[in-house]
Amino acid sequence: MDGGPEATIADLVKEISSLTQRIQALEGDYYLRRRNSWRYKLQPKVFDFHQYQPRRLHTPANYGFPTPNTGALRIAIVTPSYQHAHFLPATINSVLSQNYPNLEYVVQDGGSQDGTRDILESYGQRIAWNSAADGGQTDAINKGFAAVSGDIMAYLNSDDVLLPGTLHYVAHAFEKYPKVDFVYGNRIVIDEKGRETARAILPPHDGETIKWIDYIPQETMFWRRSVWEKLGAFDTTFQYAMDWDFILRAQEAGFRFKRLPRFLGCFRVYRSQKTFAMHDVGQEEQDRLRLRSIGPLFRGGDIKAAIAGYMKKQVLYHRLYKLGIMRI
């Protein structure tokens, strides 16, 4: 063959490049058609993690200015981690860059062998950490919280990030609403490279809908220590829905929730992520929680019917945000 092996390889590379461009063009057309479809615009976006093609993460400029608060509330954050060296620095930096003056931050690593320990050591005294085998994510969270004493508590997984200004904003909310025990906010979805692919704007908290489906973005949720002291630690029989179990137990105990009108964190979605890798386990745990909170479901449409009202509100809030009428 003329040109020999080198020419063949060059032709193959050129063909692959051309094919990649065609695929990207088709994906762009698909997103454009879907985005402009009225059917799509009227669908809930709570669990739609791919609303548009990946683009640079953008947050409003005012997020970088701390919301006034006394700083008296000590915020304790735990990051459970295992084999996440690729994502961990972004998570840690998103917490430390908050510059919140009264912060306890613990990374509880499960004995990773991917360079995580070197990353943790590089932060010196700026974070507390431990790296040793544990019983999984839920156990790691519990161990981390056993080492803190904050007034406000939260956990941030090692592939998610906080948005600028979140801790000052949350502290202000807890000071402003002394009878509120939990706060959470809106979510931005990011991909493996940190590019955003979706946004979810939530209506006010709905205590009935939460019994049917967990719509609270975990990476944006904070609660008072009094909740932890009354309920106890996360239930280690849950490896997927431990946060929903905690939410339901808290609501049953009479604790109060408030959705804050701001994006507080980013949820990272990628192929090997736990949300997808443990789908069957997650389904079993969610069914167990629904059985406990609601009882047996007799029809497949029970869940859809029960959450319809909340989802209609979510569509409305999302459209108002997209049209620029609602500013967050």
C-alpha cells in the first residue's frame, strides 16, 4: 500500500477525528431539538442531569461576596472518600475557599491507594483527616462526625463541590430562622471535567412529597447539631439512601426544613459514579424507606401520582428561572 503503515495510521486518525466531529454535531442537534421542545420544557428537571451540552460552570458574581453573619455558628463538614484522588482536591478547595472563619473540616478516607494520602498531607494543618479501612461511605461519615463538635453539620462527597459563598449564606440562614433545623438549596450538575450540564430549581419544601421521593440535593443540605444528638448517627444498613433515611427520621421527629432560594453546591455525574453503579442497591433501599413511611404500594403509578403536584411546581419555578423572572 502506498505510503506504508504511517500513511494508514494517519488516515485512520483523520477518519476517527471526522467521525468524532459528526457525533458531536449530532449531539448538538439533539440537545437543541430537545431544549426547544415544549414537551421537554414542561418536564420536571429535578433528576434530569443532562439538560444541555457541557459548558463552563458559571455562578453569579455576588456569590463571591460573603453574606453578613456573626460567624458564631461553627460549621462542621465531613468528606467521606475512597479512591477519589482525581476529584478530591476540587472538593477540598471548594470548602477551604469559602473562608468561613468558624469551620471544622474532616476528610475521612477509607485507606485509598491512589495518591489520596499525599493530597491530604499537602494541605498541612488546614484540614483534619484520617485514612484507614472503614465499613463504607456511611461508616466513614459517622466516623468523621464523631470527631467534630460544630453547631451546624453537613457532609460533602469527595466528587462534589460547594459553590462560592455557601457557608456564609447558610450561617446567615440559620441565624435568620432560629426555628429551622435543616436547610438546603438548588443544585447545579457537573460532569467529570467540572463542566455544568444541568440545573435544578426547587419549590419550597414539601413534607408529603419527601415521603415518596428524595428530591433534596444532598450536597446542599445542612442541619443543626441538635438533630444529630436526638436522632443519632446515619444508619449503616443503608449504603445509598442513608441521607433520605436521616431526612425521614428527622421529619418524623418534628424537625423543620427550609429550602433556600440559591444554588449551594454541585453534584458530579459520571459513568462510574455511585448513583449509577449501585442502582439496584439504591432501588431496594428506597423501596424499604417507602414501605416504612407510606406502606405497600399497590400500583406502579402510585409514586408518580403522589409527586405530581410538587413536580408541576418544580417545572414552574424552573421556567421562571429560565425566563429571567426568578433570580437566584
